[in-house]
Amino acid sequence: MLGRRRGCQGRRILPAGTIFAQLMHTGHIGYPSILPDWLTLVGPSAVPANGQTFTPTGLQDFATPDELSEQGIHDTIADFARAASNAIEAGFDGVEIHGANGYLLHQFLSTNANQRTDDWGGPTDARIRFPVAMVDAVTNAIGADRVGLRVSPATPLDDIAAKTPTALSSTRSNPWDWRICTSWRWVRPPTVT
């Protein structure tokens, strides 16, 4: 396996090691001055997270994002698939899609960050549509055996609220059941004592 492909595989310490790249999108967690000029802060809805982020001028309240358009949603899904393909070309063995800890995929699952009334928001079956489409696009691009998914539906990080986090794992509304990935990481919320 060493030296078989250019990129990170040629730099492995152990030939049997596996290296996955983590793909993520912060969504509404951010501030315009910390983004490159050509990027815009976006989220499932034009709803800012409650909290602050570090900027060149000090702490600032999270800014109000632009709501992702239908085209923006499809472009973001395609960007993840392209990033996964690029990771494989660079020599990674696979990718983990970061859908946890208050970032974009988690925001789409959330009942407070996702206030859409179209096919991407509202009931659980619609809110889960974006992460499912993301997993489908990435597994189609590089194969299910090279894809992991990290989710934390009940974790309230970065101002995420889910009125019914268990609905995301119920059989009736669970499109995850037929999806095969290399790994699933369900992150549990911290225990308060």
C-alpha cells in the first residue's frame, strides 16, 4: 500500500494504517470577516446562532446567514461529493462527513436553525433530506465502503435545538436504514450531573 498512490498514502508510518479526511461545513456558525471574500455565510434558514466567534477585531456575535437557495443546497451537496473524490485522489482511504456539533448537516436536522417551509424543512422526513442526500452523493462518488458519518442529533452545541431528536432514528421516518457506510458515529450529548 505504501507508495501506491501519491499524496498521504506515501507518507504512512504503518502500511496497514487507514486515513480518513473529515468533510464539514460550518453553516451559520461564523462571521463574514473570517471568511474569504468570495464566500458568504449560509445556513438552512436566515437564523443566526446564539453565541459568539473570534474575529480579527475580537469576539463578535454570530452573524445572520443567508438562507441556502435550492440551487445552493444542490451545489453544496455536489461540493461534498467533489471534495470526497479529491480526498481519494490525494491518497486518503475515505472520508467522514461531519454532521454533528452544530454544523450545517446538524443545522438542517435542527428545529430551531432550520425554519424552512419547503421540501428541506418542517417535519423530520423533510429535515433529514439534506444529510441523506449528502450521504448518497458522497457514497455515489467514492463508494459506501469509504464513507463514514458523524451525527449528534441530541447534542445542543452551537445553539442547536431538536424537539424530537429520537425521531431521527425511528424506523418509520428513517431513510438511514438502507444506507451502508464504513462507520456511523452517533455522538451522545454530554451528561449533566
